[in-house]
Amino acid sequence: MQEAVDRTRQNGQGPSFAHSPTIAIIGAGVAGLCMGIELKKAGISSFTIFEKSDRLGGTWYDNSYPGAGCDVPSHLYCLSFEPNPDWSRKFSLQPEIEDYLDHCAVKYSLFRHIRFRTEIAGASFDEQQGLWRIRTTTGEELSAHVLVSATGQLNRPHVPKLVGLDSFEGTTFHSARWNHDHDLAGERVAVIGNGASAIQFIPCIARVARKVTIFQRSANYVVPRFDRAYKAWEKWIFRNVPFALRLYRALIYWRLEARFFGFFRDSWISRKVREGALAHLREEVSDPALVEKLTPDYPIGCKRILISDDYYESLARPNVEVVTEPIQGVTRDSIVTQGGTSRSFDTIVFATGFETTSFLAPMEIEGLGGRKLAEEWRTGAEAYLGVALSGYPNLFLLYGPNTNLGHNSIIFMIECQVNYVLQCIGQLLRRNLLYLDVRREAMDRYNEQVQRAIEKTAWAAGCQSWYKTEQGKVTNNWSGFTVEYWWKTRAPDWNAYELVPRA
């Protein structure tokens, strides 16, 4: 990439770019920051990161609920070129991850490139000028040669439409919009949902609330986290023996990579993992009735496998109840289940996840000929390598369709994508292109391969999950090992693209 930039400058090419293209990045989470850092390292500073919040961090800014933390080991959940020898725990908590991202932004001088409190409403491609015309929610109009979406898959909280919810007179909030001004001490708290966020904050609030009632739609497989604090001598080695840190990170990566074998549907390994998870449940929970409630009725891996050292323990507390009856409705002070039972509450906390399969929504994206992305994605989002979209030139997605993981670190995938996008920008510069656009047949062929591979995995089994659309298409998860994704994205196949030169 740097060679492409240098060669362009030496030859005096690309006057329309003023030596480098203007680049708009949407989102200042991990992906947006990584994109910005790599652009700067490549000698390109003509970029702006648009962030709708008043702070960077993305999901690690939004999710500040009690106990919030990462389910990928700390030393793998960081940028490969910016290791952190001082992680305090094997699995970092949210404040420490947010501090790490702040450190990266300061070290690489990104703050001057970030526009906070600027939400993008939509963008349309100007084919004649090779520009993306961008609109903010305040009506401001901007333009950029390259548009990079780094909004991720987990940024729009989902709140179910419960009958009577508007009549509830107590406090309500979503776990990704935690109300830190509201004290739950001594309260009767309803938690709707029991996913990855819920199992982290429920043990925390159960220690202070008078009563915690969990409304569970379906049980989850939960395995031990085995978290602990790093000892001082371990951190000394990480700080002073760089090779040891690199080796430790590599060992974590390959251990997690091997877990993908457990996601092949009906495999011997998946059966063993399921047996281990159920054995862990029986070891931690002694009440047979509760064990029955907490036993999933679907193949392991079909939904996200959760990790926790204290969730099952918290469910055994006398002030915690698990309810599996569906919710019928909400009154001014209670939740009523379909059996007619009414339970009174002071606060309702929604741990109901995110709008995951709509991706760039609610932004309105228009490509060549005025085509609308929302319309093209009405049966499920898809993209070439999860990065490029046919008919939407010079638009790149980070953490796009079919790039989520169930077994390894998403930051690895993001770094693969950023490297790929950098090479595409390098091609724009090197050949003085108006735009490049992935060919439809290449995108369709790629996605057919992905969906065929996914059919062999647990994600395609018969359960409802945030990985799928309502019609059952898996739009979120990558279909194989991360090594395979790295191989596919290590260098663009320019035959898969239409390269349109400037006049």
C-alpha cells in the first residue's frame, strides 16, 4: 500500500485525489480505529471518522453495564501491531478495553480525524464524479471518494414489542443503554433475555436487588470462562520479553481456532462439547427443576455458546427466579405471563440483543443507477468477502455480512479486512481510477460458496438466533476457519472487479 502511495506521488498522478483520496469512515469502534491507524501508517491522512456518540469505542462505549467484559482472551482481543502487556485479567472488562482503545487513538493521533456527535443518515454514489455524497442526520452534506462502513453488527439495541409496555410506570432500559443513575438496590428487577450480556450483569445485580426475575425464551449452553487476574511476574514477562508475548498470543489464537471443529453439525467433537456443557450445568446447579429449565433443546453452537464462571451460581440465590412461560403483556406495575401469573416489578431491563441482520440500517445507501441497498438486502445481507458490494463502488464494509465468529477473535477478521481495503485504495491511486466495483457474478459465486459451507455447521440447524434472518438465512457468521478467511483476503483478485479509469 505504501509503495502505491509513494509511486503515485513520484509520478504526479491522481490530481483529482490531490495525492490521496478523501475517505469517510463511519464508526469509531475497533474497526474504524484500525482503519484509521493503517491509513496513517500508509501515509494517507485525508480521512475522517464519523462517530454518532460523544466518545470512541463503539460497542465498548455503549455496553457499560455491570460486569461487561469480553469473551475472547485479552491478549488476542487487541490489535496485532499494538499489543498490551499490562492486561489485568485473562478476560478484560469493559473499562479496560475502552482505555486500550483510547490509548490507540492517542498514540496514533486519531482524535483530530474523529468527528463526534455526527450520525450519518445516508449516502449516494455520484457515478460521474466518482464520489460518495454523504448526508448527516442534521442535514449536512459531505463528499468522499471512498466510503468505509465500520458500524459493526451489534450497534442497534433490539427491544421487543410487548403489549402494554408503554403503560409500565417503573423504569425500563436496555442493557446496551444502561441507566447508571438508577440504583437497583432493594428493587424488584425483571430481566427479559438471558444471552451474553445478561449472564454478565445478572450476577452483579443479584447481589443488590431484592428480587431478580429472568424471563428466558430458550436456554443457552454455558461453559466455564476460567478467568483470573494475571500475576505480577507474568506481566513482567509480557513487558520485557516480547517474543514470549507473541508466542502466548499465537497459542491463544490456535487454541481458539481449533474450536471451529466443534461447530460442524453432528460431529463427534460437537457431541463431546455438548456433553461437557451439560455436565457443567449439572455440577453447578443442584435443583433438578432448574436444570431442566436451563437445558437447551437444540444442537450446541446453533446459538452463541456463552462463557461464565458465576452465572449458574447466581441462579441458585434465593432472590433469583427463572421464568420460561412466554410473556403475555405488561401492566403499569407488572409482567403477566401466558399462564396468567402476574409478577410486580420496579424496573425492567431488556437483555434482548441487537438488530443484527439489517447491518447498515437505518442509513439509506444508494449505488449505481439509484439502486437502494435496503431493497437489495431485503432477503438477507450479503457481500463479496463481507467487504465489497456490487453496484456500490468504492464502498467497503468492515465486520460486514458473514464475517462474525463463534470461535475466535473478530479483531483478527477486522485486520484482514482493513488490509484488503488498503490494497483496494492503493489500486485506486496506482491506476488513477474513478472507481472500482466488484462484479455481480463474483459476489454471487462467493456467497453461494459461503452458504453451502454454512449448511454443514451448527449455525444452520433448526433454532432461532441472531445469526439468522427470520427466513432462516445465516447472514452474520463466517463459514469456516479464520485462516481460510485470511487466505482469501490477503490480496484482491482484480479479475473480480470492474476497474473504471478517470476520463
